[in-house]
Amino acid sequence: MKATDLLEKIRENLKDYPIDYLKRKATDERYPDSITKRLAIYNSSIYDEIYEKNIEEDYEIKDAVIKNIEDDVNYYFSVYDPGDIETRDFTRELSLYLVLIAKKPLHPFGDNPTKYDVFLENGEYKCKNRIIHIKDERSLCRYCICKNAGYSFGFI
């Protein structure tokens, strides 16, 4: 599948998602700098980015890779939150976009490795938890652009 076709498919699949709820959550004072708030801010900004994105140079994405990511997101939700179909579908589309088009981390990131689990350092995205969770069954870490931050960050 061409990247432009995948982007259109993602946009079509997200068009009915209630993004206003997520955007309100991103500004809700009940979540002061929590992971819930940071995730809401990140995901709502990625949602906006999806509709603003123009792919300059189209490229081919293997259908098998798309299917693997879709299946692995579906698996994750079947195990950890089987009833939340709306969040599963939203997460699946954002994951496809982040991994295959935007080439950004699946989680919110910052620039301070002592404050954030996912951070940008010297032009590379790094994740403190990837080294652990990549071993999980059907882990989405396998697709994420982040590199392992290493064990030393656990002691900061």
C-alpha cells in the first residue's frame, strides 16, 4: 500500500472519533502533568497532525507490516481492555500513523531524561521502558522508532 493511501485510510477511520473529548481532557486541571494529561495532549496533537499532513514523496508500505501492527494493537486490547473498542480503534490508527508515516514515538516524549520515560536526546528518541517491554508478547515496542535508553536511566 502506498503511504498516501494509508494516510487516507487512517483519516477515514478516525473521522467519527470524538476528538473534542480528548482535547478537553488535555486541558482539564484535574490531570496536572500526569501521564493521562500528557497522553491526551500528545494524541490530540497527533490527530490534528494526521489531517494536516501532506506526503511529499510517496513510498510503498508492505501490507503485511500494516496487518501486523493492526493485529498487535487488537491483541493488546483483547488482553488489557477488551471492552473499549473506541480506544482500540483510535490507538490502532494513531499507531499506524506514528510508526509508518510520522516516524515518531508511540508515547509522549520530552527533552529531559530525568523527568520523562521517552525523550529526545542528540536527535534520537529514547525510551527507558523499551528494553523491558519489547519482550512482552506482541509488543508494539518492536515498531516504535525509540531506541533503548539503557538500564542506567532507572537510577537517575
